[in-house]
Amino acid sequence: MAVTEIRITGFGGQGVILSGYIIGKAASIFNEQHATLTQSFGPEARGSACSAQVIVSDDRVLYPYVTKADILVAMSKDGYMTHKNNLAKDGIVVYEKDLVPVEEHGAGVKNYGIPATRFAEELGRKIVLNIVMVGFLGAVSGLLPEKALRKAVETSVPSGTEELNLQAFDKGYQYGKQLVETAEVTA
Amino acid sequence: MKADPQNVLVGAHYLDGNHACGEGGIAAGCKFFAGYPITPSTEIAERVSRRFPLIGGVFVQMEDELASMNAILGASWGGKKSMTCTSGPGFSLMMENFGLGLMLETPCVLVNVQRGGPSTGLPTLPGQADMMQARWGSHGDYEVIALAPDSPQESFELTIHAFNLSEKYRMPVLIMTDECVGHMTEKVVIPPPEEIELVERKYSDVPPGEAWPYMEFDGEVSPMLPVGEGHKFHITGLTHDIRGYPVINSEAQHLNTRHLIDKVKKHADDIIWLEEKDIDGADVVVMAYGISSRVMQPAIAKAKKEGIKVGQIKMVTVWPFPEKRVKELAEKVKAMIMVEMNWGQVYLEMERCIAGKCEAHLIGHGGGTVHNPEDIYNTIKEAVK
Amino acid sequence: MSKKVALNKAPVEEKQHPMEKILRMDRIPHIWCSTCGIGTTVTALAMALDQLGLDLNKVAILSGIGCTGRVAGYLKLDSFHTTHGRSIPFAFGLHIARPDMKVIVFSGDGDLISIGGNHFIHTARRNADMTVICVNNFIYAMTGGQVAPTTPTTARSATSPYGCYEHPFNLPLLAASSGAVYVARWTALHIRRLANSIKEAIAKPGFSFVEVVAPCSTLYARLNKLGTGLDLMKFYHDNSVIKHGADPKEIDIDYQSQIIVGKFVDIDKPPYIECFNAGNKRVFGDKFKPYGGGNGSN
């Protein structure tokens, strides 16, 4: 019974919830697993702290919230600071390199950074940074098959924006894959 | 009757409980939705307002919850399956005319996505503290039917079930969900329309001039009279006789209220829906409803692993309370435990039915988040000591 | 004995009350006091329905709570006696479900304008196709004569024993500014003119409003020492001024002062369902089937 607890954190407007939605959908609709997404948000729609929690499991998810994050996705410094101490021993931190100053978390925890906002801007729309993060997360965590994630991206973004979002996903995924391969070579 | 294919969004979706609830209503044939925005229920209204135009439904955002509740009663008498949704503060406002719906015997569905209370409380966080309000929140004597889903999938299914019960028993039916389930996104499988069984409204076949809006006040369900067909019937929120005419005396009050109560009590076995597990030979039975019945699972599994004989009852229906079953079990087990996100509401009913025959434990919680399974586990351990 | 039986069986000419067609005779006598103005207002409605020649199967009447709230119970129509202040939203739901039916709300000033005030203004704003008839007797009569949002300043009531010091609502102004397309005011004395206005109001597509200033002899007249209901009718006779088209801003009712009556608003504006259909048509084009209601599933 494999259970992965994921927390995604950032500020409102970064697409935190959508990235959680895509991960959950990839697992439950396109990978025959169970995935429960919950979210919490401040009263304001934009700019406030925002967090999504996804539990991915081979069996039905019973407790819907994260207890210790196996994966912490940090898109903002605030979000990282709030949740950095609630990591599983062998957890991973996936973070926005230009926005989040990460710390060393001890032996078991791995940090993976990506300049996702910059990549999104290069693709022409800053707004797709969350999809870059999803691609990156997919590659560095190996949580879900690339195909399932791509399919979830394709069916979850506004129609007409599929191509751009898939480019963003691929960008993040490729960057993550390279990073992992390089790490393995140097290790 | 099967569901109308145009209403059913067949397939596997990744939906939150609120959207799933809206889809359940639509699949059940709801064609009128009146609502007022309130966190954390609003997604139900948003879903329905998006989906209605092309399937012949009308969504109206009303001026307040009083209006919403009344409008769905009016539309129901006009022949439309109708629903509304709200949360704590709005539920308080709806209580007045929820009572009118019970008194007029009007089918409709009211969804309360519970948040923390009292007053404005915790708008964005879960609670289960409106359970007694659901039972007694409108003035006077009556029985209610309330269902509690534990997931988006159940939010879909139980909304259909609520519509069916409301038509079968000709009364408003409550769905008492909560913020956690409402805002939780999971896979929801919507079956093809031919697999969705709907209860059709029964209209009287007595010709105009001879029919009354109620047949007997004996706890059985009378077919409804359609409007606009020459029946020229009268219905009132006042105590009335079977003609629907007000009668202001004690005998009429006795007949009318006994009827409303017996309509549910006489059919309690048909209405009550419990999902039981490992009850035979159990030393302790844990009861819960909605999200709490789900969160208790890891605790029960852990207790079982340690050899504790623990059974469980998930109450899909909370009202009417399963009196008979709890009385029966109280004779057999050492303890019964109620897990709920309040400081003891449905617990009071459990304790009353146990009547000292076994131990009664409450695992209460103020809301804002769900129970920590560890607390449930500790109480189970304590109870079998 | 046999003679008596024969007498009883003697043919008697059966006379029908002229309003039997519309009244629930099995509920008569009604509860209203003698010289109350509600009865004459009901007569005016009956005259209007008769003159319109409507299929009475397709007319629904709804009331809230109070003396006027009992009207629905006495009319032989599909009739709904709802809770206090809530007849308008109930009527709104019924109207949406059955747009083919004429929906009439008949209730009092306290019911419609105080506790039901929010529903009143919003349903007028939406211009839902219904007629609201408000009997304004300046007081909560059924509960024993308490002050109302319509009680004229200085008038006494059971809860304004030293005279009301609040500003009352001007009902036609409230209706007109909220969006009603037809607004008229009469007194219970103006039966024919009232019946004519009710007729026009029912025929008018959209939210129509008719205020009827009516005597309450038992409470309002007594508490203010204004004599009997008949004296109030005399007062209306001497003090009503017909001013069709008067600006609703200019027709406040002060205590025992002139009462301006007439038809103040009669404009055309698309009603709710028409707007609903137009709004959806604009977005969905031919994919959208105009909503027409109908019983059962659409």
C-alpha cells in the first residue's frame, strides 16, 4: 500500500490548486490509483497564501490531509517557511529556484530547484509556471508516468491553451530529468 | 423511471464534492435551483448555473436564503424537481421555510455544506455541528430525513437518493455534508442513465372537484395534486385537515403532527441506511457519519491489528436515528463510540438509546479540521479496557 | 310530521351568490371584521378575473400571514397560504415552474413590505411576471394593532401608544423605484376603479403592483379614534384625489391627510423569463431551447 502525501504551496494566482488538481487527476483518472485533493486558501483570491494537498495511494484514501509531506512543492518563500518543518524523513522538496531560498533538511531529504517562472516567461506566459512545476515534479519524483501527467494537463487547462501548457510541462519535465541524471552521474 | 440521458454526464471525472453534488441533482432531474452564495457551498450553485441552460433548467440567485427555500417550494408545487444549497448561517435562515416544506409535504432537496459555527464561525473550514439544527432547527414537532456523504462519489449518489426519498415520502430531504467533503476532489464515476433509478412523483388521479391535497393523516404518503389542472386546491402552513383547510384546535394538531412524524417513523426501516462492518462478536462499536466515518477507518484498522474486536457503523442516513439498531447493539457490546465534528449532538441520541446498557463514548471535535485518527484509536483502546 | 317533511321538500329557488364561482363557499363565513376593507378588495379581484375571462384553472393565488394573508384561503383557485412575508418568493418559484399560469400575490402591508420587503424589491427588480395586491390598513391587525412600516407619523398603534414617530414607506414609490412596470393605488371605496386596475395589472407582463388603502375599524380606527370603518370610507370619499400619472415621489400618505390615488406607472420592460431566454440565446444561439416551463420534466 503505497501512499504519497504531497503539499503544494504558493500564493494565490500561481495556479497552486490547478497543479494539485492535475497531479490528482493523473493518478486517479489516468493511472488507476486513488487521489484526494484538498485545498486551503485565504479570504482573498490573489496574492494570499494558498496550499493544496494531494494524497496519492494505491488504496482508498481515508485520511484526506497531509500528515508528513513526502513531497513539498514550494512556489513561494512564505509557503516554504510555513511547511518546511513538516516533511517526511525521506521527503523531497521541489521548489521555485528564483523565489524560494531552501535550506538543507538533513540526510534523507532531497531538494530539487527549477527557475519555473523564468521558464514560463520564456514560453510567453508567466501563468504556466505551475505546469512547469508539475512537469518538473513528475520527473524528479517519479511519482506518476509522464503519459498520465501529460494527459491530465491536456484535459485540465482551458481549451485553446493545451499546446502552450504541454510545452510548459515538457520544459519542466526535461529539466527535471536532466537534473536527476546529472545528480546520478555525479553521485 | 430511469434518468434522462441529456442530464447525465456519463464517465469518470475528477470532481470536488460540491460539483459532484450538483451533478447528482442534475442527474436526478432537478430543473429548478434557487440559491444564495455562501462559503463553502457555492460551487454547487456555480455548477448548476453552468449546466442548466442547455438542459432546460432554471437557476436563480435569490436575494437571500429565505427566498431560496421558498422559491424551491413554489417550483416544486409547480411540478419541477427543485433544490438549494447553503451553509450554517444560511441554513439558519432556511429553517423557517424548511418547516413550511414539511408542513405542506413538498418534495425538494436542501444541501448544507457544514462549516464551523456558531454565527459566522469558520467559513472555509469543516464542521458537523448543524446536526441537531437539522433535526430540530425549525419550530414545532416533526421528523426529518438527513443523509451524510463521505466523498465526492457519495455526494453524487446521495443527492440522487435524496431526490428519490423526497419524492417517495413527499417531503424536503437534507444532505448534511461538510466543507472537507465539499472541497475534496476525487474520482467520481457517473454511470450511464439507464443505471440511475429515479422515483417519479406521484400525482393524484382523482378528478378535480373531488380530490384533496392530502388523503389520510395516517403516516402514509398522499399523491400530490398538480397545479393548473382545475383542482383549485388549498394548502397552508397552518395546522390543517386533509382538505388543506386550516383547523385551529388540538385534535387537528394531533392528527397533523402525528402524520408528519409517522410518515418517517413508520417507514424508518426503509429510510435508514447503515453500512456495518465486523459487528458480530465486537466488543466495541464505533459510529460516525460523513467525513468522520471515513477518518475513523485508520484508527479502527490499527485497533484491529492489536486484536481489539471493534465493529463499525457508518450512518449514511443520520436522521431518522437508527434507534432500534443501537438499542439492540447496546445489549451486546461493551461500549459504543460516536465520532463527530461537534461537541456531542448525534451522540445524545446514541446515549439515549443505549440507556445505560453499555458504555457510551463521544469523540468530539470543534471542527476546523477533521479528527486525528490517533484520538479515535486512543478512545477505542480506552473503551475496551 | 308528514306535513313538515312535505314543507321541507317544497321547491325552493336556488340562488347562487354572485361570487360563488370564485369563493370557497365551504370556508365562508370568513374571519374578517365587519367594515374591514379586505372583503371589498377581494370583490374587486373577483370582478377583475371575471372581466378578464381567464381560465380560472390557470390562476394561482398566494398570501402570507395576517388578516389579508387569509385571502388565499377563501378563493377557489390553486391557493397557497405561505409563511410570513414569503409569499412572493414562493410565487416566484411557482411562476418559473408554470409560466403559463397567472400568479397573484394578495397580502398585507406588514407581510409584504416589512418582513417580506427584501423579496418585494428584488422580485420587482427582476420584473417577474406576477401581480402583487397589497391591502394597506396602516397597522398589524391580526396581532392586535401594532405599528407597521406604513403607519403614518403621529398615528397611534398598540406599540406606538404615544404616536408613531417613524417615517412610513410610500409603497408606490418603493415599487416603482424597484422596477415594477405597473403601479396603482386606490382605496377600498374605489371598487370599480380598483377592479379595473387589478385587471390591467394582471394583464400586464411583468411585475405589477396595486396598493389598496383599506379601513381597519377594529384596530386602526379605534386606536386613533377615527370612528368606524364607515367613517373611514367617508374620509376616503372626502380626501382621495385621483391623479393618474402622478410622480410616486409626491404621493406620501400623511396622517389623516389627502390620499392621492390613481395609476402612476404603466411602462413596458421585458419580464424575467424573457430576459432569461434572451440572455441564454445570446450566448448559446440555436443550441438553447427557449424556456417555456410546463409540468413535470421540461
